[in-house]
Amino acid sequence: MDRRDFLKYSAAGIIGLSLIDGLHPREALAAKKGRYSVVILGDTHYDAADPEYYHAGYTDPNPKREALHRREFVRNGQMWAGRSQGLVKRAACLVDDDTKFVYQVGDLIQGDTADAETHKRFLNDAINIFKNDLAPDLPFVTVAGNHDLRGNDDSVARQAYIEYMAPRMSRELGQDITGPDFLYRCGPDAFVFINFTKPDVERIRGLLEQARGSRHVFLMVHCPVFPYDNHKYFWWFLLGNRKDSHAKERREMRKLLASLNAIVLCGHTHMTELLDWQGDGGRITQMTMSSVWRNDAQATYKELANGADEYMTLLYKDAPELATDANKALFDEYRAGISRYSIADAAGSYKLIVDGRHVWVDFYAGDSARRSKRFKLR
């Protein structure tokens, strides 16, 4: 980041604190004492401009799916050669003296590699770029996304991910990490990182129980915990699937998260979404984030739906045939407990701020110098 960018964003941030929060800049800075922040990138799908750089030798047995993936290679390359660089510069200016680490919500890379060594190189290049451009002296932490585990042979890609990421995350966080599921403590708060694609339910339960008693328990996972409003992928959520064959485990996990009053920080949907749910004797607050800046319109925060009554209504508009009794029952199971809900097709960078019992996320759409939206989580 050059000096002109730093001054542009930093000055705007201080002015924004003064005008929006009603504080003099000196008071705003003083008020930060005793709190901490985490700078967050949503899905990034990092890729090279040349599709062959990471995807040479890539094939898929389904020609239509391979064609779709190759279109994504082009999209990603154009995105990272252009607007995404501005997004990262904006995110870099969110780093403060109180920032503890940088979090990326999964789908760090596009994946779709032909061999293990290319997959590891892909992961290494992405982390080094983001770490160097955002905060070289802070831990950079990511969670497993479905694209991070995808290749000609997914089992090879998954093994390559673990072999690279476990020692890398160990170095970043200064603790021994052996797999994709682990717990990291930041003062009185617990951050539990889990792999959703092949969840080790007993391992996850154990980590969440270890987190019990923490001031705040954050679940760091790529996919949402709640079904999301998309007619193609509404079933792709934690322990969910088309047939809801893991309904018992899904409900048990939801009850455990509610008992911890968990805050879920996730991605996967390429949307910016807030969902607040009460049930099972507790509360789950979910913030979904995206840094896949596909088009100029996503640099503006504009809600597509707002309010509990609008939860899971967009998919019926796009695909009325999905309004089946089974789907309605699944969505109504969650809808009854929703107190707040909003969703926007917006991408950018995010800043989690924890101040005692208060938790909020500031969202900066695209490379906006000013805050686009504040989400109060707690």
C-alpha cells in the first residue's frame, strides 16, 4: 500500500468515527482502549490471471461442471488483477493497534488443481500475498472452505490442505495445530475453527465444550449454520443436505451452539448477511461475509431482504417449485426463532470489534473509504 492510499483511508476512518459515533477523534481513539478487533476477509477465491498457472492439467468428469469452473478461473483472474486489489488495500487500513489477527472465512483459493504440490503452492501464494499486504506482523488465520479442498482428486487436495495448513496455522498462532478443527483463545474469548465439508462431529463438540465459560464463543466456519436464501444451494449449510439426512446431528449441534450463545462468522454464500436466532434455550448470531467482488454494483450496500418474515423468500421467487412441504418445514423450523435478518449482494472487507460484552462488525463495501454498514452482534 502506498502512502497516498494509507492517508486516504486512515483519514476517512478517523473522520467517520468522529461524525458517525459523535466523538472527537482523540476521544474515539481513547475509547478503543480495553477492546480488540479482528480484520476479516470473506471468500476470496484468489487466482492468477493466467488460468494455466494453477490449473494446468485440471479436468473434471462432468464437462458442464468443468466448463463452469473454467469460467470461474477467468472471473477470478480478472477480479484479482483489478478491483480486488483495492479491496485488500481498504482492508489493510482497518488494521489498528488493537487488531489481534486477520481472519479469512474459507475459499481462500479457487482450488481445482491437478496435483498436491500445485495445491500447496496455491495456498502458500495466497496466504503470503494477503499476509504481506494486510498485516505482516499479525497472525493470518483461515478456515477450510470447499474450494480449498477441491482438485482433480478431492482426497489429494484435502490431504495437501492439511499437510500445508496445519504447520502454517501453528506458526501463525503460536500453538500446535494438527488438523482443520482447533480452538484459539483471545483473552477471555474463544474462537473455534471447524471444517464443514466432512465435519468431525465429536471433535467439534469437544472443542465447543472446551470453549464453554468463555465471555464470547465464536464459531469460525466456512458455511452458514442456517439455510441460506438461494435456490441452488439452500441445502448447503452445517450438517445439512438435500435430504436432511443429518437432521438429528444438525439439531444437536444447533442446541449446543445456542447453549453457548455462539456468534458464527462465516462465508460461502457470496453475500453479506446478518441473522439473529433465539431458541433451544439460547441464542445464535450469524454474520456471513464475502470478498468476491464480481461487479461494480457490489460496492454498494443494498439489502435484498430485511426482517424475519423475509427469511428464505428469495428462493421461492427464483424457483417456485421449491415451495414443498419439506422445505417449508425446514425453513419454518428456523424462522420461528429469528429476531433479526438482512441480506445484501455486497462484497468488501469487515472489522470485528469486541468491547466487553459488546460485539459488532463494520462493513466496507468494495474499496469504500467510509463505513457502509455497522452490524451490532451483541
